[in-house]
Amino acid sequence: MPEASTRKAAARDKRQGKSASTQAGEYVHEEIEHVRHGQHGVKNTRQAIAIGLSKARRDGVPVEPSRSASKATREKAGQDSQAAKKTTHKPATKRSAGARKALKTASKATTARKTVGKQALSAQASKAASKRTAASRSAAARKASTTKGPAVRKAAARKAARTRKQVA
């Protein structure tokens, strides 16, 4: 069950005209925080992201599975979207207990730092970005800049300049 603050943040993103993936990012962020605080474990970074996306879909955010997603992932995404349309959400007690137990025991060998630490998330983002074309990344950046206000754009430009200075 997503937290109220996560739902509010996603609703705010929707009002601002941001994409479904940006709205879903709020749920992914919540899931990463849950793992960091030890509420449950995950095998790897991608599992934490998948759980967050599933929560977003079940809450009505229209996030499409990626083009390279497996058949099973597409089916799960479809189930999640259908679940969002139902008015009552009463999961089977045994099934939810089993799922909770699986998550609790999932990461005995791995730490939260390895799965959702800064380095792990950075590596995941780099890997995901490397699969996209330069044109695709550029188009996404251009689209993102239109939803930012002048103050946020200015702050982003300052940060970019600071980063370039550090690299040089």
C-alpha cells in the first residue's frame, strides 16, 4: 500500500503534466526508501524498481512496460493495470503473507547498500541509459526542460556547470 505522501507527489506530477514514468518514479523512490530502512529486502536494484512500478500501476499510473520487457513482465503489468480498475483490493491472506515472507528473506546475502545504495542506483541508471540512443536521451532531456520552471532550469544549469568544472 503506497504512502499518502507518495500518492500526493504523484498527483502533483500529473497536474504539472509530467510523464507517467515521472509519476511512477515517486513510487520507486518510496520502495527504495523502504529497502534502505530495512522494511524488506530485494535481490537487486532492478527488483526494487519493479516493485515500485507495480505499486504505481496498481494505483492507476499508466506506465507501459518497456519494449524489451519479457512476456511475463508484460502480463504482470497488465494484471497491475487491471487491479487499478477494481474498487476493492482484498488480497488473499496466505498469498500476501507468503509474498511478505519472500521479501523479508530475499536479501539475507545482500545488504541494502549493495542493492539500493548510491553506487548501485548509479550503476543501474548508467546501464539503462547506455541502452538508449543519444537522440532518445536528448529528446527526453528536451521534453523534461519544458516541464521545469525558470528557477529549476537555472539551478540545473548551475549544477551542470559545477559538474563540468569538477571533471575538467
